[in-house]
Amino acid sequence: MKLFIDTANIDEIKEATKLGLIDGITTNPTLIAREGKEFMQIVKEICEIIDGPISLEAVSTKSKDMIKEAQGLAKIHSNVVVKIPMTREGLIATRQLAMEGIHVNMTLVFSPTQALLAAKTGAAYVSPFIGRLDDISHCGMDLVEQILTIYDNYDFDTEIIVASIRNPLHVLEAALIGADIATVPFKVIEQLIKHPLTDIGVERFLKDWEKVENK
Ligand code: E4P
């Protein structure tokens, strides 16, 4: 399973990439706004650090404007993937962008049939938001499972990015189901590393090592 980081914070991106595990990145307007910096400045820095797909979101609402915006974003760097929302206008834009060879990450997907349409229009990635479904008492991971079945049934190449991840269990479930990608906030990446028994084990070994003579 590929691991993307879901953030626009440069310190987090730098720290996470040190692990050598980050395959790509997803951002969204909320994450960008949180940084209080210029959009292009953030994007430039991300492109210098991340060697893999970089999802940047288009904020236009009409297909014509989405296409124009996406073309502009795609020009920034060859790794740029344009996030387009799963709307009627978004589907029209995605079809056109796919024909132009621009990679689209169809975002804000909450149903398996939305994911089917996204794949049919030629989206390179689809992002089911599982945490937001869990928040309203719908099992987000059921959605991922259904999308996988549909994509397997028809051999769609669209890759599934499990998004809106809130905790390590979400990552575990995504991996068990066989999702292509999980996009994970920095905090959760740190949680994935940690286990109290590992810490206790390291401490005990170091203490015992002190007792060894003639090291
Ligand atoms: C993914 O592409 C989105 O940026 C993100 O996962 C949304 O997560 P949230 O529901 O925690 O805002």
C-alpha cells in the first residue's frame, strides 16, 4: 500500500519524508488555509520535497473554469495531480482533463456509485472520505470495500486513495482491504510508528547491555 501524507505543513512534510516512506501527498483548501502562507509558495516548497504525486485542489465550480484551473495547476510540476470534486461539473471536467493526459484525483467521494462514475470518466485516483462517513455513523471502510469490488469487476485502473483518515485503525483496515493508497495526517503517521512494548523493550535491552562486561 502506498502511503501519502495529508498536509500542507512544510515542517511535517520534511519530518515525514525523513522516514523514506512517503510516496506522495494530498492537500486541500482547508489544509492550505491553515498554513497562513501564499498558495504558490507552499506548492513550490512541496514540489521541492516530494518525489511522487502531489494533489492540489481546483476550487472552481463550473467545468469550464475547473478545466482552466486544472491546466494551470498541472503546468506547475509534472507530479501535480488535480483534485476535482465529485459533482456533475466535476465529472465533465474530469473527462476532458483525462483526455488531455492530466491526472485527476476525484475528491469528496461518499458512495460507491460516485466512485464508479469517477472511474468511467477517467480519473486517475478516487478519494473516498472515510472519516467523514464514520463521523455521521456510516462505516467509511465499507465504502472502500465496495469500490474495490467494483473496480476489480471491471478492471478499472483508477487508484483508490483512502482519505479522511483519523487514526491508525483506519490505516490497518485500508491495508487489510487492499486499498492502493492511504493518505495519512502527520499525527497518525507518528502513531503508526509507536508501540509501548517497543519502548519498554528498547529500555530493557539498554539497561541489560550496561551489565555486559568487556564490551
Ligand atoms: C484528502 O485528500 C483530504 O485532504 C483529507 O483526507 C480530508 O480529511 P478530513 O476529513 O479530516 O478533512
